[in-house]
Amino acid sequence: MTSPPLRKDAARNWERIVAVARDLVDQGAALQLNDVARRAGVGVATVYRHFATPEALLETVATPCLEDLAAHGEQAVADPDPWRGLTSFLSRVVEAQLTDAALPPVAAAAEDALPRTTRLKTSLASSGTALLERARDAGAVRPGLAADDLVPLMCGIAHAVAVHGGTTGDRIDTGRRYLATLLDGMRPGPSHST
């Protein structure tokens, strides 16, 4: 069931609230709905009418990134080359973790505030599982690597890059380097150097 479209003024308020939340998340600030209301120039009740909790607002901020990743996951599954599909998907996931500050906390949350978030996270997990199984069946990945290993490995890369620090460009380069090392280790047999 879909919600009816918002009135123009309600839609403008929603957009302002989400834009303020995006800025706060990008600055590394916690989302407090009263603060968001003040910065957006709307009443607190207006914010609560749209977003019952800070988690719901954070998930809304992360939704475009989750949608992009889910779409990329579907494309990667359709790639006829299992290894290329897997590596392309994992590269996109690492880059998203490093460039969208809303993604890591939403991805790590044990419970979701919005059903849409749950559906998107389920889609991502399904794509990751399908991609890994396909690559493993093709002999492109070590047989002992399980789908449940992917999320901690990707989070490990993001954490290691965060510790390393630097500009966004530096962090993306570092993340790609770390992912290349991980991917090399995922291959069967002796490690392959490039």
C-alpha cells in the first residue's frame, strides 16, 4: 500500500527536513529531531509527523544510497562473468560506505525503523549471497568463504579506512587498495599479484 502524495507545503517541509538531516549526517552530527526542526525552520510537530524517530529520518537520508546499491546489485547478478559481478558489487559497496555517512549506521542497525529500509537491505544481502555463490560455483572464490562473511569484511575495510583518515579521495583510494587485497585473498589457491 502506498501513501497518498503530500500536499505541496508538506512536501516542501519534508524536503527541507531531509536536506538539513543530510547536512548534519555529512558533518558527523547526531540527528536530534528538535535540532533538525529548528534548522529546517519548521515546527517540531512537523518533523515528528514525517519522521517518528531519528532512526527513521536517518534511514530516509540513506535511502537513495541503498536504492543505488540495490540496483547495482541486480545489475551485478545479471553480469555473465561471476567474478566481475562480485568484484563490481563489492567495490560499489565499499565506495558507498566511504562516501555516504548515513550508510554505515543504517547498514549496521539490528532493527530498521522503515519497512523500505528492510526491503532494500534484504535485496542487498540477496545480491551479495547470489554473487558469492555464483563466483564460488565458478571456482573464482575460495570454497570456504560464506555469504555471512561479506558484511563483516566490507565493514572491516570501511573501519580500517576510517582509522587511516584523509580526504574523501584519499579514503576512496585506500578503500580500493584494501578491497583489492581482500579480493586477492578470496581467490582460490595461491595469492595472485597484479
